[in-house]
Amino acid sequence: MLTGEYLALDNALVLTLPTQYGQDLSVEKSTGSGNIKWISYTNEQQVWFEGDFRIHDGAINSISNTNDEIAYNLVCIFKAASALAPNKLSKQFDYKVTTILEFPQNWGLGSSSTLINNMAQWFSIDPFKLHFSVFNGSGYDIAAAKNNLPVTYLINNKKPLVEIVNFDPAYKEQLFFVHLNQKQSSYNEIKRYLRYKEVDQIKSAVKKVSTITQQIINAKTLDAFEKLLSKHENILSSVLGVPTIKERLFADYNAGVIKSLGAWGGDFILATGNAKTINYFKEKGYPTILRYTDMIL
């Protein structure tokens, strides 16, 4: 998500970009007795979760697993998917489900959203309906998972509106994604935002950020783009009551501007810059730096 962040929950127009990294899901079906074997692999082919589930009286129960929280979330997803497609799973079959991440787990590029989109394809159901049945996020990442082009995303009357847009900045060689060496919990940060937000301030911020989103799509120069990023960052800083990431960690960065992405405080940030940018962040202790063209489809 390039613009909007938390304000997507309050109907702001946001710009979201599809990444080159996703998650594969495959299902092997065989005659059996209602068992589901789930194995998840990292991008380095290491097993990071394994679980056994069983179809029982229309429900999915966890029999054994290597992580209770993940198993619980999978049960919730299976329950919601089965409610939308009641006849998809049968006790007359066994299922082996394998997922493979294409990016390191701590990158925060949407392991949950890509899973939801893949599960929806398996069950032949609407991924947005599945998402809203399980998670508290805006659903923008489902739009990104479904599309291979930049899109704007807006929740209107509780319905997601997705529109493909032409965003291919001429200055993309001067854009960098920098990982902050930690993963932020979107679920927990969204809960905090919903708990403490001020309604009047949010309404004003939504209007301003929606306008900035449109302006960013049409920004022809890096200078115009940077000014919009700075304005956006200051608006969200005021709404959230926290300093910008540049103020907090990179006050001496003078090669461009820096913008938080997603849940503030973790995952990736966007930096505009030049040939010195990569060395600057590496010297600061942030070695994972991807050029725009290496991250975005």
C-alpha cells in the first residue's frame, strides 16, 4: 500500500501496488476419511508450520500442529470458506495442502492476504467475503493479490471498489524499499487505531489523503512526488500521534524523503534517493534494500 494506510478503514482512496513476491498453494485430493494435512514452507524450502486437521460434522478441527495460533487461524479460515461453499470439502476424501512463500516471513508482504486469495480460489468463492469473515483489515491487500497492476482501492458502503490505474513513474529508478528489520502486527495496530481514532480528525484526513492518492498517480516528476509523500506522512503522523519514521530513525537523511508503509513502525518503508541511498541505509544497519523495479511487478 503506497498511500492510505490506516485511513483505508475509514473509506480513504488508497493506491496499492502488486509485488513480485507472493505465495503458492497447492492441494492434492485423494480418497480417504476427511483428513487435511497442511505443510507450509518458507522461501528457503524450510517447513515453518505443519498441522493435521479433520473434517467432522461440517466443522474443521485441529488434531495436531506446530503452532496453536496459526492452527486456530486456519480453522477460522476453513470455517468461513466452508460457510461460503458448504459442499467443497468432503469426509470421503483426504487433502494435502502445501504452501510456499516467495519472500522471507518477516518482510510483511502479505502472507495472510495471499493465503486468503489462494483459499478463495480453491473454494471458488469471493476473496473479499472470505477476508471480511476472518480479519479486521481493510481488504486492500486482497485487491493487490488479485491484480498484477497498480490499483486504487476504496470501501464504499461496505463494498470494495477496485480500479486498475496507470502508475509507472518515470523516476522509479530513484525509489527504494527499505526493510526495518522487524515485522509489525497489522492486526494489533489496526485494533489500536480503531480504539483511539478521533472521528472529526479522521474525516478531514480521509479527504486529504484521498486527494493525495489521485495526485500521486498523476505526479510526473520526482519533486512533485516527494512533496506529496511528505504531506501524506505528516497527515498520518498527526492522526496516529506518533513521529514520522524519518524523524524517529533517519533525521540526517538528506538524499530524498522517507515514507512509512502499512502498519507504521515495521516492515518496509519507501525512500526516494540516489546512488548514495543504499549505502546510507546499510551503514545505519538496514541491509535489506530493494529497488522499485525489484519489488513491484
